[in-house]
Amino acid sequence: MAMSLSNFLLPIALFLAFTSAATVTHDFDVSWVQANPDGAHPRPVIGVNGKWPLPVIVVTKGDRVVVNVKNSLGNQSTSLHFHGLYQYGSNHMDGPVQVTQCPIPPGSSFTYNFTVDQPGTYWYHSHNKGQYPDGIRAPFIVHDPDSPFKDLYDEEIVLPFSDWYHDEMSGLLADFISIKNPSGAEPVPNSNLVNETQNLSVSIKAGKTYLVRMVNMGAFAAQYVWFEGHTMRIVEVDGVYTEPTEADMIYMTAAQRYSVLITAKNSTDANFAFVGSMDQDLFDAIPKGLNPNVTGWLVYDEKKEKPAPKEIAAFEPFDDFILVPEDKQGILDSVDHTITLNMKMDNLADGANYAFFNDVTYVRPKVPTLYTVLSSGDQATNPAIYGSNTNQIVLKANETVEIILNNDDPGKHPFHLHGHEFQVVSRSEEEAGAYVASDAMPPTPMRRDTILVRPNGNVVLRFKASNPGVWLFHCHIEWHVASGLVATIIEDPLALQAQLSNQIPASHMQVCKDSNTPTAGNAAGNTKDLFNLAGERKAPSAIPAGFTAKGIVALVFSTLAAFVGMAVIGWYGMAPIKSKSG
Amino acid sequence: MVNVFAVPVFFICFRECLETSIIVSVLLAFLKQTLGPEHDASVRKRLVRQIWLGVGLGIFICVVIGAGLIGAFYKAGKEAFDSAELIWEGVFAIIASLIITLMGAALLRVNKLQDKWRVKIAKALENNDTSRLSMNGRFKKWCEKYAMFLLPFVTVLREGIEAVLFIGGVGLGMPATSFPLAVICGLGAGGLVGFLIYKGGNRTSLQIFLIISTCFLYLIAAGLFSKGVWDFEANAWTKTAGEGVTEAGSGPGSYDIRKSVWHVNCCTPGSKGDGGWGIFNSLFGWQNSATIGSVLSYNLYWLVVIVGFLLLGFKERKGHWPLQKKPAPAAGDIRSESDGSSGVVEQKHEGAATLNVREVNA
């Protein structure tokens, strides 16, 4: 523990010594506002300080970020998660409800306060009950005075893409996890947005080079993105610098980010369209009239025409697996801890469709898992106390962890790990089935924090357990978070206790009180006997296979009825015979 | 199996053919008795030929009408019913079940049928002498002359068209390929039993045969009734769950778990490759996914059948319904109904038991 504690203190000490960090403070009054971003359907969205879209948070590496959240929604609790930030030493600021904090109920306030020591393109969003597609999401940009590419571009452009629903998530979720939707068909978005709008004009100047930071803030759809007449040079994925790599089209799953360099043409003769196109493979049934595309323009000359995008013959996106990190970090090759997660979709006894890791679907525990860690003393290393529906995995300090994820589902899934970036050491094509060990791994694997696993394929991820905390590993399709495709990684819980015991701020404890959420004990809130999980939240039971007692009784009765019936028929039918002989 | 042999169709054909062959056999027997060896052999030959001509012509017309009617049924049905297939399958299953239920009891009283026709024919022929010449006297005279032709002709035609209508009603939910074999087998079996009756073979074993086939008939009808209810429920579920139902195949989601009594992910009736379960389905109404409705309806069906037969049996033995006052002594006199060979027409029978209505009207 002492080791990891000094690990934690060292960078802080360094940064105190050499930088003068600023504090960036935001006051967010979260409330419903009316908006109509696609011009097709006005609806209530979740805004901040009476406005929507939400502000892009821009900080410089090393800055302290303070976000004071006041929940004025009136009818929903909320939270904020800063996607991709490692939250080193500040696990309690990570944001997922019932994992590292209690929900912020209507009327309550909560302060996020952490330092950012990583450059790149991130985003923030609510991590509570599938809420962010209602609008509570925005990019989070961390500038880097030491960027290896800082001399290669003149200006920055931030382009968040997102699918868009005309209905609110609460209703959509109720219909999604319902007996009426036994196949688990995800609601299909109604339109596609860029910068929370459509037909976006981006002014650019001839001859200049731009760093375009793209974020997929969508709930569901992955995006194909291409710029007509311009080639992209990828230099960052999910906050990890890469060797500049050319691409004509990228594929960006929900929650992924790409920074690309785009060099403007030298003439201002024409404007060029760029397109974000939702991957419709993910959609169960494509409604008539759905336009999966959102168009914007690189505008060289406002007076010139903005041409409609050209039809393309096929989607041929860049394969991110071949990217090489700029720091050339070598593959983590001595694995200490292998975790195999087999994911599938299935129905439970309530008739609804759920998602499973190793046959367990995630259900939020009564006590936020972080608070269970902090209140369980030496027992914190025992997975049993974290409940039977949290897919908990306890990691030891500094071990090299390998996650083998086998996708036993015919859909594409973007998996995200909180608190870390991971090396992607293997990724199969579609229909490859479960992972089979192989040495054919890249020497300097790509790292990112959200990775696509292909239909019925697999992916192998590695990372070092050097960040004590409770970190979720989950599919970033918001529907699948709701249906339980979530695992809880409890990393070095004893070091976490050392970091955060008695360090949880008053506002965090206050929202627990306000929302009647217990803050100590095991997953069931039992503080006396940590192994007694009576009363914990559980998933509906499995569907019984074949005949149950009910079925056997019914079958016996039916058979009996038939035999008695036939006996009576026989009795009636024998009458003429009897009377004849008698 | 389900695609090749439609069990309800078989039984309808069997039933109708049996009735026809009984009438023919009664006619032939009648000729044998009344026109004994002392009569002109040529006259007898001519009358026998008349009978067979009537049968043949009747069958021919039936086949023509039947083919046309069923063809039209099918064409119209496929277009009209495709959109709501489950509803129609359910409706037809229940109609078929009711038809079989009403017909089935009569099968157990086939011997009575024989007696009744004997009386009827006797009457028809007796009327020859007491003919009251009237306006349509010539027509009547013609009829009398060709009675031996007309009787079987009309009977065959009537039973045949009835069969066609029943088959049309029952069979719409079934594949066309399942018809021919079932029709042929049904006609063959009906003819055979008719022949056995004519030959006056062992009546007891014949009756046992009839009991067994009636039992099968009611098993099928119970299954159909339950399947009809099942179809309605499946239709409601498809409406609720939409696309997902088809996607789910026979797994979870293909049925409404709230109403499920048992579900096994195999043994699906009707699906290709599971032929055995198809037989199970058409004989006993087996479902791999039983619902509260389908189980209850199966048991209720049997309850009604049991009560019905008990009432019929009571009525036959006591001459009145339970809880009903004993009939007046005058009516009580003709309580010889169970004596099949007496040849007395059981008038009291008429209209009393719904299950026997058809037999009485015949």
C-alpha cells in the first residue's frame, strides 16, 4: 500500500514543482429546457443554466476542474461522469451512480473536484439511468502545451456527433426493458446530429491545418465520418497520441474520440461537405424515412454553394487496430490476471431481454460500491461482499490484467473501461467465436478507452492495475448499460481505502442522505455481517427450462381428463352392445 | 406428417362415407329381401344398377363441386387470411373441433342409423301404393319409378356436399398437400365399415371399433379446441411483442411468459424436421409451449364432453333428462330405443340431444 501511495504522491509532487495549474470552475444548474436540434420535433432536453447544448469544458493539462452541480430537473436524479479521465486518486469523482457516488436527487447539489493530468479529447455526460441521450453531454477538451503535434496545426475544431431521439429516455427505457420487447430490440434514433445540430457550417481558411477533435456522444449508433476532398491524419484516439496515420473514413463507436489533422486546400473555389452516417447494422428495423446522415460543410467561402454530399458506394472505414501509440509503449507481456467475460443477451423470468457477462446481468447495488470498499475494512478484497449482480472483479495492486471479451451476440458493441486506457492486443473479425490464445500480437498495441468488438467476435485488452478505484467496464450503448452489460472492477481496494477513507466530501454524503441511499456495508447495505446479502437488489430469476411443477400438474390433469373422457365415451358406446345381449 | 395427412379431414370423410354406405347397404338389403328369388332377376338387376348409378353420379357431382369449392376456398382464404393467419387458424381449429364434437356421438349410434333408414325406405316405397294423384302427379310417378336411383343419389350428394363444406371449414388452416391421402383413407375406411355392416358381421367388434375411432375423434377435437385458444393467445402475443416473436424462434420471447404453463425449446409442432411432434399435435393437441388458456380449454373441453355423454347416456337409459320429470306414461311406452334391431323410429329422440341432431334430421 505504501508503494502505491508513493506512486500517487510522486506525480502530484512533480506537478506542483514544475507547473502553475489553474482551477477551472463551472456552476451547472441542471434543468429541463426545450430544444429542437433536428428541426423535426421540439422536445424537453436536459440543459445547464437554462441553455442547451451544454458548454464544452476546455482545460489545460494539469488544471484543477471544479463542477458544482445543482439538480433542478425536478423529476429525475442525475450525476456527471468525465469520460476517459483516469481520476487518479479521485475515484469518488468518477460519476457513475451506485458505483462511486449516490444519485444527485432533485433539489440537491454535488461538487466534482479533480485534477486533469492527461491531454486529449474527452467528454462528460450523466451516468445515471440512461440519462445522457436526453442531452446532458458535451465534449471535454484537455489542451497540452507539450503536444508532439502542436506545431502541425493552426487551429482546433471540436465536432461532437450524436444520434438523436425524439422521445425521452425514461419512456424509451421502459419500453426497451419490457415483456413487450422480448428480443431486446433497441429503439432506433430519429436523426443524426453534429454539434447538436444539423447542416453545420465550419469556417476554415485556405492553406491552414486544423486539429479536428471528434467525439461520438451518441446513445447507440456508431458513426462513419468522412470529409469530402480532404484526407484525415489521425493523431489521437481516446486521449492517446498516435503516430499520424492517414484515413479517408473513420468508424467511431458511441463514446469513442478521434483527433485528426486536416489541411485545408489552398484555393477557396469550393466548399466541401462532411458527413456523419449512423451505422444502420445496429438497428433492428429501420423506420421509413430515417435519414442516418448528418451533413456539415468545410466552408472556405460563405458566398459559394454548399454542395450536397456525394453518394458513396460502400463504407470502408479505417481499422483503428493498426494504430501505433506515439509513445511506442510496448505490449504488456507478462499477464498476472486473466479475466474472461462472455457476453450474451437473454430473457429473464419477467419476459424482458437482458445483457449478461458470464450469465450475470448487472443490477445496481443498494450501496455505491466505492462506499462498500471504504466501509468493509480488510474484507474489501473479498468479492462476495459486492453482491450477486454486480459482476465484480477484484484486482491486486499493479498486476497486469488481461480482459478477454467474447461477444456471443450478433451485434457490435463498444466496450469502455473507466479509470484506464487499455492496450488492444487482439481483435477478431466477425463470427470468429471465442478467443483462442495466440502470440500474434502487435509489439506496440493501440491504446484507447473504448473499443469495438465485432458481432460474435472477441477482443483482448490489457492494462496495469495502477489506479486504485472502483471502475466500471461496460458496453457504451446506453440501452445495454440499462439491460445490465456492466462489470465492476474493484482495483486495489486496500490502497483505495488509504486514499479515500474519510476523504469523501460533505456534498457527496449529503446527496446520499437526500436520496436515502445507504453509504456503508455490503451490496445489500448490511454493515454487521458483510456476507449476508439478504435484501440486495437482484435481477429477475432465470426462465425455467422445460417442465416445472406447474407444467407437470397441467400435463397430468390434461392426460387424466382425456382418459376419463374416453372412458365415458366407451361407456356410452357400449350401451347398444349391452342392450342387445340383455 | 402434418403436410401429408390431415386427420380431421380423414374423420369427416370417414363419417360421411360411412353414412352413405349404410344407406346403400340398407337399400341393397331391402332389395334382397323384398325381391327374393321368386321375383324377376332382371328387375332386381335393374334396380341394383339404379342404386349404383345413383351412388356413382352422386359421388361424381360431389367431387366436381368439392374440388371447385375447396379450390375457391383456398384461393380466397390464402389471400384474405394471410395477414391474420393465427386468428384464422384459431377460428378454423375451433370450428373443426365443434363439427367433430357434434358428429362424433352419432358415430356411436350407427346401428340406429341403419334402422332409421330401413324405416324411411320402407315408407318411401309403401307410399307407392297410396299415391294421391295431384298436380305434380307425373313428377311423383317418375320419382317412384326411379326411387332406387334417387335415394342413393340424393343421399350421396347431400352427405358429400356436407363433407365438402366441413372439409373446407376445417381444412383452411392446413396445407393443401395434406388433403388427398386423408380423403382417400377416410372414404376407404367409411366404405369398409359400411360393407361390414351390410355383411352383418360381428356387431360387437364393430361397435368396439366405432368406440375406438370415436375416442380418437374426441382426442383430436380436444386438441383442436385447445389449439384454437392457443392460436388466439399467440396472435395476441405477436401483436404485443411484434418483430421479436419471429426472431425468437422457439426460444424465450416466442411466447408470453406471463401465460406460460410449460415451455420446452424443442418438439415444436409444425416446424419442419419435427414431424413426430406434428402428429402429436394433430392427434392430442400437443404444444411445446403450453399456455394457461390452452391447458384450461383442453380440460374444459373434456369436461363438457364428459358431461354431455353422461347426459346422453342418462337420457337413453331413463328416457328423460336428469332433473326433469319423468315423461308421461304414454311417451314412456316407446322406450325401446336401445333395441337397435327393432326398426322402430325413435321419435322422442328428436331435438332432445343436440349432439344427435344431425342423426335425427338425416
